[in-house]
Amino acid sequence: MSTNPLQPPRVSVALCVYNGERHLREQLDTVLAQRGVGLEVIAVDDGSSDGSVTLLREIAARDPRVQVHVNPENLGPLRSFEKAMALGSGEFVAPCDQDDRWHPEKLSKLLDAIGDADLAYCDSEYIDGAGQASGRGISSDLTMMSGHEPMQFVFSNSVSGHALIVRRALFEAARPFPPGLFHDWWLAMCAAARGGVVYLDEPLVQFRRHDAAFSPLGKDGTQAPPSRNRVWIEERRALLRALAGSAFDRDGRAAAMLQALERAEAGRGIGPLLRCVWEARAAAPPWRGAMAINALRLQSRFIRKLRRARKEPPISGPRFRL
């Protein structure tokens, strides 16, 4: 954090926008109302056809903390978020969706929670398109993970971009973002492999759930397809390949599991893959039961998905999202 105790830490909010005029002013009001932090907002518009850019420029003209950048062509959410995060100067970076609402102490509480870790994130409360709260949060649907085990994020993910802050040093080390993945998922894996991930059990974001939250399919093909067995397998392959080809796979486990998965897919035996999963049993999703039982369940899932995937058509392009 800031070395000057009288100066609050500086956070770069990376806001990506695509046809977000309807809820954008409300979201920006909650971002600009953050307390206890030094704030800059880097807004990147990804080719909106509504009044989003006009609104952003109007707000920037009144508040010097806001910068507006317009992509000359549609890049899609992955590259737009990477661009927005790179343009900031803060020691910490906070991705921001265009249509949520933030608690006024969201950023300061995450900064208090992060300690020596590289990434901290919080819970989020679901709201509908009209802003009505559902009484449920992301933690109602997912086990919220933390710690120093990157392989757990190969098997599952609970870190949402709209709910996290990350050290700029980690972001720079994780660039460029691998194509076909989502920025929050990738940053969570990288942070777990280095300084660790911290979870703050407070719903500091109201997360709007509807179908218009993302820009259209960009150059990286990052758009969610239907959930199928082939998608699940290809998703694991993409995650393992990205981790195995990086400096974050220090023990080589991702590379070994990738090789074993490709061997199993080619019909050359599933034994090595099952052994890799067993060796990574501490990272198995925390279903109810002992660690060994969870590893056996994960082995069974790989067997079932591989068997069923062989009967499904191939997927054109890396388009994954849990």
C-alpha cells in the first residue's frame, strides 16, 4: 500500500463499456463515491452505438478522476479490460462492469483485507435488471475460494472481476492475458501461484444479472457457449495450457496434467490423468466430504466428461466460461 500513512492507496478502476448508457451513470456515481482511497477511473468504450461515450465524456468533463478512451474497433471484453487496466497508474487495479452498484467502502475494505496477498475479492448480491435485490449472493451458488493453490482455479472459479482488486505488479506479470480465458479467472490463478488470494465475506457489490452485460464476440472469441461436456474439457485444456506456459507453473503440475489430459483424449490411457488429479487432491473443489473423497469425485467427473465429449461435435474456437 501507500508508504505515506497520510495518503490513501491509489486504485485504478478499469471500467469497460459497451452500450451501457442505461445503468452507466448510476454505476459511476457509486464508483466515484468510494471512500478512503485515491481514485482514478479509466473508462474504455468498446464500440458502443448508444449514448455511452457522450455520457462518459460529460462525466469526465466534471470530474478529473475520469479518463475516457474509445476503441477504434471492437476488441471484446478480454482485451478491453486488459487495455483499461494497463492505462491506469494506481498501485492497485479494480475491474468494473458498467451496470452494477458498489458499496461506498468496497475498495477501502478490500485494501484492508488484502494484506500481503496479490488479490482480494468480496461477495456480491444479485440484483435484477430493474435493480431489485434477490436476497441471494454469489456465495449462495459457489464455494468462495482463497489461498495459495493455483490448481484449484483450474477445477473451479469463484473470483468475479467486478468484486476484486489486484496489485498492479501481479497484473503486469500476468500480461498478456491468454486468449480464450476471462481476466478474472486468469488473475485468480496467477495470484494464487504468487502472493495468494484473499476472500472478504461481505457483499460489497450489487451485481446486475441480465443478458446485456458484455460486448459482442471480440477477436479472442470470449463469449459463453452452452455448457456441454466438450466445453468443460476444452475449458480445462485452455486453463492448463495458459498456466503451463507461464512462470506461474513453478512446480510443473499444470504441464504434467495438460500432457495427461491430451493423452487421455487421444485414447492412450486415462491413468496418468487420474494420478495427476489425485496428486492435486488438495485443490479439488471442496464438495462435502474428505479431501480424498473430493479427489475421487473429480476423477469420476473427468472420466464421465471425456466419455461423453467423444460423442459431441467439436467446438469452433476457444469460447469458455463456467
